[in-house]
Amino acid sequence: MNGGNGDGCVLFDRMLKAGWGVLLNDPDPYPMALLAAEDAAGDQLAEVRVAPDFKLSASSALAWVADEFRQPD
């Protein structure tokens, strides 16, 4: 997964990995983070910007996947 520090991962039974990282060198004046998902082969399935205080947990990652990788609220 691209970017940042503070990466967290959650592994699902279908070998899906979700990660989160703060963008430290982003030219955007507002701090952002990336939420990304990869399959077992490491191919990126989705990537969305989220607030830097987004809390990645098993339940938030599962909700994101269930919502077809739409931008979380």
C-alpha cells in the first residue's frame, strides 16, 4: 500500500488486506490519509482519501469492503 506511516492491516478470510497511512508529503494543505485494499496477490483493489484521524479496525475495514470500497463517512 502506498504512502505514509502508521500503516495498519486487517486480513480477511478471502485474503484481503486493508491498510491506512497518513500522507506526510502531500501538497494538499489539509492533512489526509489513504485507506487502501489489496488482494492476496498484492494487486490494489481500492484506494480512497480519509481524514487523518480515521480509525482502522476490523469492523471499519469490513464495513468499507461491504460498502464496495466507497469513501467512508
